[in-house]
Amino acid sequence: MVVELRKRKAPAEPAPAPEKKTRTRTGGKKSQAEDGDGNNGKVAAPQVGDTITLEGFGGEIETHEGTKTTLKALVDESKSGVVLFTYPKASTPGCTKQACLFRDGYEQLTSTGLSIYGLSTDSPKANTTFKTKQNLPYPLLCDPKASLIGSIGLKKSPKGTIRGVFVVNKEGKVLLSEPGSPNSTVEAVEKLVKGGKEGEEEKKEGQDKDAEGEKKEEKEEEKKEEGEKEGEKEEAKENGEQNGEKIEEQDGEKKESE
């Protein structure tokens, strides 16, 4: 019996692995990892003493009435600067307490020319209801994208608002920036205003002292001039008397010679 030998088929070569496609970003915003500056895409919030560029800072927001505005516009409209107190959600207990504390201290808190604004991510409708119900004397600002809230360092990650307060003067200098409770945010502004008043009083006292000093110097100068004039008169008088004596002597001599 003849056995037929069959040739074994060579094992098939494995198919090449598909090439991984690499996605190339051609535009758009950088991700946090791609930012390249080592801060994961986050911009550090301004600290007390820093001077910020008001133009474009925090983007565009709107008032509870729906009017578009910016931080720069609010600062320009103020007498000495702007107070922004942030709150998580309108008409909630903590936020109501905070808003009412700013309401009750409004006259004192604005006595140095600061303008007060509440700031949240609430809608104009929600903030209008909040303002009307609590009879708030200041405007409420709506920042649904939290652009301004994030710029001042009071945005909660990944979403939400940290209760706090931020104060900037006309020159863009940050006077106050801190998170806090309803009470502490108001107290921080009260302390700032009190310090500002004391500084103004000291400045005024210094100016008054300078004015008094100038008046005193003027009086002393006047007295000195008067003294010099009196001296000149006395000298003229003495000279006159001496001239008179000389004339008398000359007259006497003439008489004797005659």
C-alpha cells in the first residue's frame, strides 16, 4: 500500500497592525495640559496690592435688568472704586443674609465713594426677584459663565461660586480679595472703609497743619518786614536829628563869626 505524503502549508504571516492615527489640533482653545506654562491653564487670581488691567478683565456681564456691562465700566462710573460680593445662589438663606447685611450697612459702606454690587451666576429674572423681595439698594450682576467670578478667584471647581468679596479702586489696584461668610465679607469691607476714612482724616489733618504752618510763616515774615520798616524809620529819624544838630552847629558858628 502506497502512502501519499501531503505537503504542509506554511503558516500564514500575521497581518500588520493598523497604524494609530494621530490627531493634530489645528486651532481652537488649548486644553489645560497643552497650556505649556506649567499652571494647567489656570490664571492666578489677583492678590491684594496687585494692579489689574481693567480693560477686558472678566469679560462681559449683565445687570439684573439685562443691561450689558463690564468691570471697567462699573469702575469708571464709581467715585472711588467697586465692591463685588459673590454669592452662590439668589434667595437661599445664606445668600439672603449676606445681601441683607450689605443692604443694612449700605450708607456706611458707600461713604467713601465705593459702589456695591452683588455678583452671581443667577439669571436676570432670579436676581430681579431677589433684589425686589429683599429691597436691595444696589444692583445685582449676572455672570452665567462665571467669567468675572473666575477672574477674581471665586469660582468653585468644577462648578459653582465661592462666597467672598473683591474690591478694586479707580486705578485698578486690588484693595480686598477674600472668601468668607455672610458676616465676614461685610466686616472686611467695613474695616477697609474705616481705614480709608482714617487715612483721609490724617491726610486732612496734615494738610491743615501745613496750611497753619504756612500762615505762621507768612505772619512771621510780615512781622519781620514791619520790624525792618520800623528800623528804617528809626534810622531815618536818627539821621534827621543828627542833620538837625549839624545845621544848628553851623548856624551857631556863623553867628559867632559875625
